[in-house]
Amino acid sequence: MRHPSAKSSFPAGNPIANLLVIIGGALAIGVSIVLGFFAFVALGGIILVTAAVIGVRVWWFKRKLQQGSAMNDAGHGPKSPNGVIEGEYRVVSKDREEA
């Protein structure tokens, strides 16, 4: 029965197999790092574009709200600065039978 010793880091006794395992492992780690980098860049780009779109929408909405608050209730023109509302009115009788 073979017991693993602390000296041997690879179970295979063949040095060529050990070299192939080292090369394969290095290639796998390298490919993982490159793919991870590109995935990170792609995810960062998606997050930046989404944040920009949301920022523009919030800015647009705030601008529309500020423009809407500058208009009078009917939406026909700017509010007068002293709080006077100008317009036409018609008196409607409370009792329709009189009219």
C-alpha cells in the first residue's frame, strides 16, 4: 500500500505527465483570468449604461416637473408672481330648477 508522502506534490510519478498537468493548470488559470476580466468589463459597461439611462430619465422628469409648476392650473401660461389667477368664469345656480 502506497502512502502519500509530503515530498511529492503530484500523484503521478511520470515527470512528463506532471509537466502537462502544470501547463494545463496554468492555461486554465490564464483563460479564467482573461474571461473574468472581460466579463467584469462587460458587466461594468452594462451598469454604467443603465445608470446613465436612469440618470437622464430622472433629470428629464425633474425638468418636466419644474416646467409644469411654472404653468398655471389650466396649463395655458406662466403663473403670475403675486398669486392672482386670471380667467373667465360662469356662475352656476345651485338650484337648477330656477334656471
